[in-house]
Amino acid sequence: MTKIQRFIKAVEKMAKKIGAEPIENSVLSYKFKVDTKVGPYMFGLHHNRDEKRVKVYSIFGRFDDVDKAKEVCDCNPYSGKHNFHYFNANHCLDFFQDFLEDVTGKDMGMRKEI
């Protein structure tokens, strides 16, 4: 399994662990929706499956209620977007997990390097 495949699996595992629901037939890149302290947060992956071309690991997301979201994180103050972009897959996963735990109040209890 390639590193990008392990990254994708790790994000999917986090989504399941935190209680996110899959979004079926999304016209956007959002694949999951999770209830947070400030309303729904939708998130998904944008990736290039070509392992040799992967330079940045990214998770994209946005809150439905922008005003409430601004109270708990440094999201875009106009769109509610809160994204994660890192050159290191493990850093991306760590910061995303910390974020999910903060906004949901749940402890996922999992740390694993890919």
C-alpha cells in the first residue's frame, strides 16, 4: 500500500471513529459530515493518486454556520472553510485529529504514523 493510500485510509478511519456520516452524491469534494459543538462540519480529501506526484497532503472542510465556527477555530470568516495542507502526511493527520477532537469534544484515542 502506498503512502497516499495509507493517508486516505487513515482519514476514513478518523471519520468513522469520530462518528462522521458519509455524504452520498456530493457535488463538492466533501465526503463526510460530522456534528460539532457549533454545527455540521463537512470534509473530504483532494489528492493525486500518483504517489510520485504527491507534494502536499490536504484535507478540505467547511462549517455550515460561519459565525459559530469563528468562535472555535480560525476558519475563513466568510466561507467557514477550515482546511489542512501539509508536506508531511503524519503532520496533516495529527493536526486534523486535534481539530476534530476540539470541535466535537470527543477523544479519538488514536495516534499512528503512516
